[in-house]
Amino acid sequence: MTNSTPKATNTSVRKVTFGEITDSLVTLIVGILNSYVPFFIQTPISGEISGSATTILSFIISWVVQPDPSETTIQDKNGNSISAKE
């Protein structure tokens, strides 16, 4: 077993990025519906429903999106890729 240390990075993993994009899109869509669609102007989508939809969709997207191989492997001293989970 090689002794290597993962490098810290400020880049978020792909799963988190797609989950957050989903959160933003749901928030924007609910805001647009509540502001410009006549049915929702009279009976707007509540914060509880919006929050639940955001959480569920973000979970589904984060579950489906696979991490990039560079996010699950590290380079040892010889330049070989090994699992970062070990």
C-alpha cells in the first residue's frame, strides 16, 4: 500500500455542483411562476412546497450524477492513479 495524501482543493465535486444548480433552477422557476403565471399569482406556491421540491430534486440529481474519476482517485509518488477511498 502506497502512502499518499490527497490534495486539498477549492473546487466542488461534480455531484455538489449539479445539486446546487438544481436548487437554483427550482427557486427561479417557482419565483417566475409566482410572479408571471396568473393561476399562481392568485394562489402562489408556498415556501414549504418550494422547499420540499428543491430538496427532493437536489437529492435525485446528486444521487444520479456520478463523481468525476479525478474526484475519486489520487496520484501516488510514481504517478499511478489509486483510489482515494482507501
